[in-house]
Amino acid sequence: MLSLKVGRFLYLAVNWAVLAFLLLPILIIFVFALNPTPYIEFPPVGVTLKWFDKFFASPQFMSALLLSLEVAALTTIAATVLGASAALGIARGNVPGSRLITAIMLSPLMLPAILTGLALFQTYVLMDVGRPLWGLVVGHCLVTVPYVVRTTLAVLHNFDLRLEEAARNLGASPQRTFFEVTLPLIKPGVIAGGIFAFIVSFDQFPVSLFLVSPGQETLPITLFNYLKYDLDGTIGAASVVSILLAALVVIGLDRTVGLRSYVKL
Amino acid sequence: MSARIEIVGVSKSYDGAARAVDDIHMTIEPGEFFSLLGPSGCGKTTTLRMIAGFEMPSEGIIRVGGQDITRVPAHKRDMGMVFQNYALFPHRTVRENVAFGLRMRKMPRAAIAKKVDEALAMVALTGFEDRMPGQLSGGQQQRVALARAIVIEPRVLLCDEPLGALDKKLRQSMQFELKQLQKTLGVTLVFVTHDQEEALAMSDRIAVLSRGKVEQVGTPTEIYDRPATRFVADFIGETNLFRGELVGTDGAPALRVDGHLTLALPAADGLSGAISVGLRPEKVRLTPGGAGAQAQGTVESANFQGGHVLYRIALAGNRHVLAQSPNDGSGAPLAAGTPVSLGWTPADLVILKD
């Protein structure tokens, strides 16, 4: 009985410790963003919104934030369409060597993203295309498509093919069957992958590092450059804004298109 | 509304492997309740899937209502199908599930609503329109699947072991309902099952399949009383199988099974060489003691089954025969060790092809 209580206590203690380990850095960022002193101080000496004022008043940060959102949105759309199509092809296409193709599709996850960025940078130089926006989006897609492939393959794995046969039998053409039955049922996996894609793109540093053009930088790059010369609460404010934006997008996607569903992920 | 289905020389093989379906010929009449019966792997489901258009025959032709549909895609075949485990769309309500086929046929909204109501009333599910399939019991899901299939008024209704997942009581009542519904609608129904009792109880005619080939096509009584092959005799119900050499004359043929047992056969033409015969347990009459019957033996065990008793009788030469006697209420079954004589008429013996 006693050992049971001790076990339970240890179990809870470990859980809380992990939770604290994950959340404390975020809490410190919030403290940093709201504290009037221009350096990290604990305990905080007061509450101010001046760093937020400074962040939103900075044209540099604002254009970086907008660019990050734009790139993340384009990446999410492209990676979701590409990744879901690839997963469908792998799962349904009867292609020989589909395991190998899956491994290749997922390989950007294993590769250090900085190498992906460097390789793309050299490719663009060789192609002599400069550093266009689409170049950045392509780079982000490369590291986000694997997430969509993975989550979509997971739902396709448990998909009952008889549901599609039932739709065909009732008179639905293959296209109609896809939009009426297949897509709605794999949607949770596709959306989950899309959310990963958004977050990975929005926070992307190593790939962007090589692909942004000077004066046209994404938020993580701008923050890094700022950090090199200044350290004040603006960084904290910028971090808080980007955390809240990411959370907002995730919740928004969940509410509108729905993550939880009749299909188990 | 209902249509004749003709299956002409249809075969199906996958990647050059052994044929899952091997040169099948059958004609299913309009309005008929036709069962494809056999053990798993006999090709019955593959045959059904070829009729539905989910598989293409490697060889042969399938005609429905006189029209060759072998290469017509599944969604243009105008057939209803009830799947094993029902295959209801989990993301749609009962109403949307049933309406699906009508919506694909571009029927106006009001007409769809009316038809869906009628179909749900027919399967006694009025009031369940807005439930999701996950909220229904197995029997209710079964009814939705049925309503979804019949609401499009198909020429042909295909059922792939539709009652397999239900418990025994429910299965029996669904058997009656399905049969009744099929009669009311007059639709041609092709029913796949591995359950011989189900096939015997429901079908107008049955095709027994084994290893991709048709063993026999006939009415339930034909299949049971006059099985054509050893496989059919063995697969449908209990049967005593004997194999031996043909002896005796043309007018009075007999089968010498072994040194102890020779069976008088019904007169038949073209018999020669080694022959198998089947004898149903209920055709064997048991008389305690006695002599002068077809064979003598002793009761080895008696299996009381309520309405009847199934005896295992030991014959000379280490041979056993099953005999079934109705429970006439005269008391306890014959005890083990009781000597009995076994009687039957030669016409009860069915000559079987291998």
C-alpha cells in the first residue's frame, strides 16, 4: 500500500518535472517580455508593454513578421497538397519500391536542415535565379513535406477500402469518391501534417538563413540579427507574439477544419 | 426492375498465380435469391466482386439484363451492394448514407428526402436519421447498409456475407427480413456466404464453389438430397461417405466397400470402377438387435441434440456410420454397446463424383 503511494508520487513528480522542463523557458520569455529592465532579470521588477510597443513600431520587425506569415502560409498550402498527394500515391498507387520512395520522402527529416539550406543555396546560385520568394518557399517545403507525408500515410494505413468501393457501387465516379469519401476521412491526418508544416516553416531558421535576401528576412532571421547587437525585451515581445500567432493558427485550423474526428490518428 | 445475370466462362487469376476463379458458368434468373456458397478461398467473394465491377475477370463475360458489362466501371453498373461489416460512411449521418446513391444520380432534393424516408421505414429505422453510424448497434448498421443499397432501386442486389457479424438470434430474424424484402422488391439477389444453413434457409438456388470451380448448382433440396460431388456431400450437412469397387450386374449394381460391407446401389447407367456414395445420417433407420437389414453394428456413442439423437455406430472392419433418429419422446437414447441393425433403401444412396 505504501509502495503504491510512493510509486504514484514518483510518477506524478516525474510528469510535473517534464512539464516544467518544457514550459519554464516559455514562461521566462513572458517574464522577459513584460519586465521593464532591458536585460533578463529575476525576480521581475515590474510590468510594462513598452517592448511590445517597440516591436510593433519597428518597420523591420513588422515586415519580417509579414514575410514569415506569407512564407508559412504558402508553404503550408504547397506542402499539404504535395505531401498528401505523395502519400496517396505511395499508399494506393501500387508503385514498385514504395518503401524506398517513402524513405526518400522522409529523408529531409534526418538530414541537418542547415545542409538542406546550403545545398539549395548552391543550387540557386548555379541556376542563377537570385533569391526569390518562391525559392524560400521551396526550401521550406523540402523540410515540411515529410511531416504531411508521415501523418497522411498514418491515416491511409487504417483506411477501409470498402468505403470507397461502397461509394463507387452507389454511383460515384472515382473523382467524386475521392472528394466525398476519401478526402473527408483522411482529412485529420492531412490537417495535422499541415499544422506541422506551418509551425516548422514559421519557426524555420537554418534553411532560411541561406535563402533570404538581405533586407527581406523572415522573423527568426531578423531576431537572430537583432540578438547579435542588442539584447532587450523586444526579443521577448517578438517571441511572445510568434508563440501566440502559432497557437492561434493551430487552434484556428482545428476549429474550422477539425483535427479531432471519427478517425483515430 | 430485376435483371438476369449471366456469367460465361469467367476466370480470375492474380499475377499468373493459381486461378482464384476458374472457368465459371452460371445464369442467375431475374428475381432469384441466388447464393454462392463455399469455404473461404473458394472464389465466391471474387465472383461477387467481379459482378460488382471491383475486379476485372481475366477471361470470360458477365452480362446483366442481356448487356455485356464485363468492362463497365463499377459506378455505372447500377447495382446495390451490402458489404461485410457494412462499409457505412462513418463521417455521414444515417440519412446522408442512405441518400448518397440518390445524390450521385442527381435526383432533386425533395424526391431524395421522400425516398430515404421510405427506405428507412422499410428497414424499420425511422427516427434514426440523424445518428452517426458509430452510434448504432450492429443490427441497426446492417439495416442502414440494406436501406442504402435498395433505395437506388438496383437491378441487382449483391450481399457479401452481410449477416456474418451478427449474433445467432439476430442473424435468424435478419434472414427472414432480408428474404421478405427481396420478395417484396422482386430484385435479383446474389448472396455470398460460407454458412450452409444460411444458404439452405434463404436461397432459391445455390451454387457450391470449391477452389474456384462450381461443384454444383441447384435448389436447396437438390443440393442437400442429391449432392453431385463428394465435396458438396461433405460440405453441406453431415454425410456418411463410402468408397469402393463396383460389383454386381447392370440390373443390380452394388458397391463393395470392404470385406464386411457391400452396398446395393440404385440402378444407374455408366457406372464403372471406383465409386463414392453418400448416405445422410437421417436416412439410416436403427433397430435394436435384429438382423436382415443392410448392416449390423453396435452403438458407440449417442449425442442427444434435443429434437433428434445423433448416433455413432461401429460396424465391423473398424468402420463408423452416423445415424440420426428423431426424438419421438419414447425415452432415453439407445445405450452405448447396444447391438443395432441399420436399414436404408438403395435410393437413399447418392452416387458422387470425385
